[in-house]
Amino acid sequence: MKNGLKPSVYAVSRNGYHDVQDFMLNDYESLRKVGDNIRKERKSQGLTLLEMHLRSGVDSKNLGKIEKGNNFTVCTLLRIACA
């Protein structure tokens, strides 16, 4: 990580939603937005999928799928945000 700080849930989901209840996690458009923001945040910190996997414990294949808009749990989102 470049600045030594972990991204917050807000940083990961910085797409204009203010509350998880504002969108459903199975809504493809919402999933794409969250996935895009996860990818942007990961790349802004210079992390590869493997490095994010090692920090979060989320499988790198699943991380790639999440970044492309596949479904995920809130628990997985929190693991990514805390990585």
C-alpha cells in the first residue's frame, strides 16, 4: 500500500450510495459499480489481485469476478475493505 492506510468501506464503495439499503447486492448495475470501485482502489494502491488476496483472504479468482460485477456477500466486501 502506497500510503500505509487501509481503504475504508466508504473508499471501496465510493459510488454515491450512502447506505447499503440504497441498493440490492444482486442488482447487476450496482455490483458493477462496486466492483469497478474496488478495482480502482486496488490499482490506486498499486496492488495486484494476488497481493489483495494475501491481505484480505479472499481468493484472487473471486476478487477478479467481484471486480467484474459478480455477486458477493457483505462479509466479503468487509474483508476486501479492511485489506
